[in-house]
Amino acid sequence: MKMNNITLDFGTLQLSAELFDTKVAKAFHKNLPYSIDLTLWGNEAYGPIGADLGEEHPIPTIPPGGLAYTRQGNYFCIFFGQQPAWPVEYIGTMSGDWKKLVGNRTITRVSIT
């Protein structure tokens, strides 16, 4: 199964991630790059990407370090301990020290390439 690598740049922190081989993850990758203003909610950051990537198989739980997309608002979601408010598309996972996101209230924007 081929995965696409991406970089999440928060300004003071850069993380690598892999996107899964799913229809929604491929659509997300096809529309790179993104620059997203983030909202923090518990141990989750999310923001609109301005594109409808469709829906394939939304699930109600995402593990810490997981990346997701939801059609409700066309949001990209970064999970570092929080669970989704509703089922989302699980599209990838972060590698490296993503735990630095926990409690970090300064992340307000992410650039994804």
C-alpha cells in the first residue's frame, strides 16, 4: 500500500506525516499545498481547507497523532488526544514528536506541503 508523505509546518514546529491510501486522502494530497488557520478544541486542532473532498468511510474515533478530514465544514483535523465530535475520515498519521502539540496553545496556523 503506497502512502504519501507530507509535512506539517506550525512555524515553531515541523512534523512529518503519512497519508493513507484512501480516496479522501488522495484527494487531500492532490490539493496540496494548504495554509490553514487553526482552532483549538481540547487536544485537537482543526481548520477549513476550502474544498469538499467527499466522504468514504467516516469513523467515530481517531488515535492520538491521527489526521482526519470532515465534510462538515470541510475541516482538516489534527488529533493529539481528543476524540472527534462526530465521525470523520481518518486520512493519515503523524510521525516524530507530535506530543509537543499537547498543551501547546500557540499553534494557530499550519502549512501543509
